[in-house]
Amino acid sequence: MRRILGIDPGSRYTGYGVIESDGHTSRHIASGRICIGDKPFSERLGEIFEGVASIIHDYAPVEAAVEQVFMARNANAALKLGQARGAAITAIVHVGLPVSEYTPRLVKQAIVGSGGADKSQVGHMVRVLLGIDQPLSEDQGDALAVALCHAHMDETASRLAKGAGW
């Protein structure tokens, strides 16, 4: 089993989820969110970097996955989200972890079976797949979904590379 960090970046709340997975079976290690608040934007980026670095230090994942930016209606919001992603990815690569990126649509497809699933469906399936009986914030659920998506996609890619039969 390998330990995977999933990140759902945001400029006010950045969700994180840590799982252990062999590609078939996964278990929840930790999840939560980095609450940044209304500080000046440059300070928020620093807090995202430090928060992700602290999570990596505390839970020792061996790889990470980050949700890609979706096209927002507001260009300014999309730019800020991209910068928040950059701060999180920088913290990950700073310690030498490999990082993969997945679109929200692909994450939903991998977890729920439909790329158009809503957040409540994603959260429900994450809780079912990981055996979590308490509610999760949307940020936690999305971050755990990214980690699960990575575990499943990585397993599929490994099977394809080995030429395994289906």
C-alpha cells in the first residue's frame, strides 16, 4: 500500500486528503482543509505552501495528486485558483514528491461513474469507498476523491503497461 496526498486547491480553503491504497483497496488516513481566510492574497499563497508542506511532513505521502483548474466564469477567480494550485504544487515538488493532475470531470468519472456528478454525489461515494461514517466538508471530499482517482488511474496505467488481461 502506498500513501497518496490529494489536494483540492482554493484561495480561501484548500482541501487535503491522505489515503493508503494498492489500487484496489484504499483506506482513509487523514483529511481536512487549510483555512486561509481574508488575508492579503500573497499571504494566503504562503499559508497554502506552508500548510501543504506541514501535511506532507506529518503524513509522509509518497506521491500526490492535485485537481486541475476548471474554467470559471470570472477570469480573476480562475487566476487566483491557478495561483493557489501553484503554491500547493510547489510545496509538493519542493520535497521531491511526484505530482499528478486530474480534471474535475475525470475525478468525478473515476469516483461516481459520471463526469457530470455533483459534489454531494462525489462526497457520498468517497465516504462509501473509504468507509467514512462522518460528514466531510466539500473540500475534504474533493481532495479525497482526487487521491482515490489517482490510485485508480495509476493502477489502470500499471496494468496496461504490463499488458494485463481484463
